[in-house]
Amino acid sequence: MKKQRFSETQIASILKQYEGGREALELCREHGISKATLYNWRKKYAGMDSSHIRELKALQDENRRLKQMYAELMLDHQLAKHIIEKSYKALSKTRAGGICN
């Protein structure tokens, strides 16, 4: 079965209908979602309108990108540190006349 993706405005609309007094089972049948999905949406987006949901998604996306950038920078830092240590060891070997502890 194909997984449906709902936009932020659709989720907000469904939740407003639920908060307005419509039954959960009726809404789930109408929109083709499970009760668990409806309750998870309610837990996640309670009291938000579509603009707040859009802002939340944008912040989550930005957070994901920043974490990825941090991970890449940490890898670059570790690589540079490793190269510096290697070159320092090689330099100290040549200055000590080839004798290494």
C-alpha cells in the first residue's frame, strides 16, 4: 500500500476537525490514516496552526543540515590532526638522526 504524505496545512486541518468535536474513527476513515497516526500528529502538533508546523519543519531541516556540517568538520579536523602528528613524528626522526624512542 502506498504511503500518503500529508502537507502541514492538511495535518493542521485534520487536527482542527478533531479538536472541533469530530470522532477520531470517522476522520481516520475519511483521510485514510490510522488512529495511531492521528494521535501521533496530535501529540506532535497540538495547538499549532499550519504556519507553526511549517516553521517547525524548517527548523528541523536546518538542524539536520547543521549536524551534518558539524560531522563533516569533525572528520576534517581529525584528518588534519592525524596528518600533523605524522609529519611531526617524521620531522623529529630526521632531527634526531634517525633514532626514535
